[in-house]
Amino acid sequence: MEITEQSVEPQSVDLGTPLTRDQTIALAELCQAIGDPTRLRILSSLGTACMPVGMIAQSTGLRQPTVSHHLRVLRDRGLVRPERRGTSIYYCAASEELQPTLRTLRSLLNSTVRQ
């Protein structure tokens, strides 16, 4: 039985099988993007809603330039998407999988803190 390496998009990674080199790099970049505490706060504040930068800044207690900087990183990694509404730009979670993933990470945190 010959094992061949198939190129699979990062969003369709099956973690039950070894990752390809490209998948490993893409997943590491994604983890790096959400590994920053400020970016995690921004992502958790978005939830399933879309918000303008000012509202994100208000809900997180961060300065607007800081939020804008981190939103750019999140956007570059495909975690948020901008949406123009009139003269304002709203930021939304780019995937429906983001909030369940954050809940899973929070659950993992709770289980490791208890042990």
C-alpha cells in the first residue's frame, strides 16, 4: 500500500491524519494569529455580530489604533472579513467555525486549569 501526500486546503484538514508541510505552515500561522491575547479579545467580542472598529474598541477597552492593527492581522489570516455598510466598515468573523473553535479553546483552558 503506497502512501501519497495530497494537497488539501487548510480549512479541510483532518487532524486524524498527519498534516502535510503546507498544512502545518498554514495551521501554525493561524495559531500564531489567534495566539495573541488582544486578537483573542477582539475575536471573542465579535461573536456572531459584525461591528465597526469603534464599537470593537469600546467593547474590548482597547484603543482604536490598536484594534485596527490587530484587525489587519486577523484579516490577513482570513479570520475576519471587512464589510462596507454605507460609509462605515464593519468587521465580521470570516467563518461560522470561529466561535465554536473559540468555545472549544475556552473549554480546553478550563480543563487544563482545573488539573
